[in-house]
Amino acid sequence: MLEKLGQVWKVRDLRSKILFVFGMLVIFRLAAHIPIPGVDAAALQKFFQSNQLLGLLNIFSGGGLENFSIVMLGVGPYITASIIFQLLTMIIPALERLSKEGEQGYRRINQWTRMLTVPLAALNAFGTITLLRQQGGGIITALSGFDLTTAIIGITGGTIFLMWIGELISEKKIGNGISLIIFAGIVAAIPRTIQQTLAVFDPSKIFTYLLILIVGLITIAAVVFITEAQRNIPVSYARRIRGNRVFGGVDTHLPLRVNQAGVIPIIFAVSLVVFPPLVAQFFANSPIGWLASLARGTTLLFQNQGFYAIIYFILVVAFTYFYTSVVFHPQQIAENLQKQGGFVPGIRPGQQTAEYLGYVSNRIMLAGALFLGAVAVLPNVLQSTTNIQTIVVGGTSLLIVVSVVIETVKQIDAQLVMRDYEGF
């Protein structure tokens, strides 16, 4: 590892890219500490400690929500806009054709995604401010119409600013910019969480802390294993002769990853599992009796750790299958193999190959889906069994951190290979 770091530092271009990415992340962390005026910071932190759902949203905001900063929404609206266009691509034929036009089509869809991010960010900012004014217990002081408008514009601008930073980082080919922003927010919160854990440290629970540490290490190893795990489908290419040259006649494989969806299913599940209780909190003080009763009942239901964990687990598993069906197309892969003269030994090219690839994908996907669901509810299980509320890094955060590190290391290795042909 030290040798690899030395190689990275010796390559001037690569070193400059890494320092640029680091600088952008530092700017993001500085912006995360610029609060919106009129916020009681002490009351805000107390409210976050008592609201698990907002804590979950804080992970995907990169840690900016708990400070009620100008980047409090993080890249959440941009991720939501991206998900919306991915779903629309499946429904609208014109968008599907545009997505197949290569770089030009990608740029147009990406531009529309940026445009959709603006109203989504403004709507999220208004909803969050309204929620905290109703339920926050004095977190936000009285805001005039001008102050509210200024706050919404500032928060929306912060989201667009982070979206721009994320794209600048992605252009450097040192990891995905959006993922690195979320990663930076999670890592930045670890020292404070460790400090809180040490402040309430109970020597009589030393074995419990050791157990949590062991579970964390096992989870990290499992995340690496599942992220890298793949099923290799053997593929053979028929030998073709054109003039005096011979093409094909080689054996290779088609890799199918166990977890093809990454962390997207968890983001989908978080969006759905957080939505009902957040909406319910808006109507908790409604003058309509049955509506207020229904809202309070919904809030209490989702505060039940068992119900919350079960719903969260089911949604993660379901969205793993859903999103994999969006990004993995057996029929298209089978057609491409047939056009190139490739075939899976023992399987007829065409429709039978597509059915075989779909069958294998669904079988190995079960392991990936169950693993994602287990990682998502891991903090709830640990907190309920150990009665320790300050878990340093939750399962979702751990999955994001490890996945981002693996992706970034791979891209840095690719950059090194491009600059070191003599090493071959």
C-alpha cells in the first residue's frame, strides 16, 4: 500500500487531481458549517437526537442537515431528479431512444436532470423549514416572508453548488463526485460520534463495545466481499475466416455482479420509509380530529423499531430487484452476443440465452438483496440488543463508505496503469 501511495504521489498530474478533489471536499465541509439565519443550534441538535428519520436523511445530505446549513439538502434533490429520469426512461419511448444516442443523449438527459433539481430543492427546503417550525420546538424563530424566501433561495443555491462540485470531482476521474460528497459527510461525523461514545462510556459494557467492534469489522469484510463478488458466465466466440485472417475462436466470460444495484436500493427505500412519518408530522396538530389522530398514529407506528426495521428491510430487497431490472437487460446482452458471434456453451443463442442470463441474475441477486437489507437494518438490531444508542457508523453509512473507497481506489489504479506502460 505504501508503495502504491508513493507511485500516486510521484505522478504529478494524478497528484494534482487528488489534491483538487480534496480541496473541493474541504470547501463542502466549510459550507456545511454556514447556518441559515434564525436557527437555534442547541435545539436543533436535541431534535435530531430524538428523531431517527431525520438522522437517516442527514446521512444522504452529507451531514449538512444537522447544522441547518446552506447545503442542508446535500445532493438529495439531484439524486431524486436522477431517479425520476431513470424511471421516465423506462416509461417514455422518446427518452429511451435518447438514452441510446451515446454521449449526446446523455448530456441532454443530464441537463434536464439539473433543471429538475432546482424546483425539487426549493420544494424540499420549504418543506423542511415548515416541518421544523411546526415540530421543532423553537428551533426556528419567526420568519418573515422575505426571510423565508431568502432562506429557500440560499438552500437551493447550496444544493446547486454541491451538484456543481460533484460534477467537477467526477471530471477528474478520481471517484464519483456525488458519492464522495456523501462519503465526506459520513467520515466527518465519526470523530464527534466517538467523542459522544467516550463521554457516556460504561466500563461494565466493555464486552458489548468489543462485540460491536467485531460486528463492524465483519460487516466491512462482508461489504467488500459482496461488492466484489461476481458470477462468471462462460462465453465462446465462433471462429470466422475473412480472406487470410481468422477472427474469434476464443473463450471468455461475462461477469454478473451479485450486487449490481449498489447503494441505490437503500436510497430508494429511505425516500419511501421517511415519507409517511414526515407527512404525518405536518398534520399532527390539524384541527380535524380524525386526521390528527391518523397522523399521530402513523408517527408512533414508524417510531416502533421492529415495524420500522421490517418495512425498511422489505423495501430494500424489493428495490434491489427493481433497480437491477432497470440497469440489467438480458435480452439486449443476448442480442449483442449473437451479433458478435458469441454464445454460452450449451445454450441456444437468442431468446434462450436471454432467459438463462435472467435466471442466473435473479438467483445471485437474492444474496445481494438480502445482504443489502441486513446491512440497512443492522444499526437498529445493534441498538435494540445492546442498548447503546451511539453506534459510530451505521450499516448504511458503512456500505456507502466501503463502496466509495473501493470505487475510488479502482479509478486511481486505472489512472496509474494508463501512465505506467513500462510496468507491463
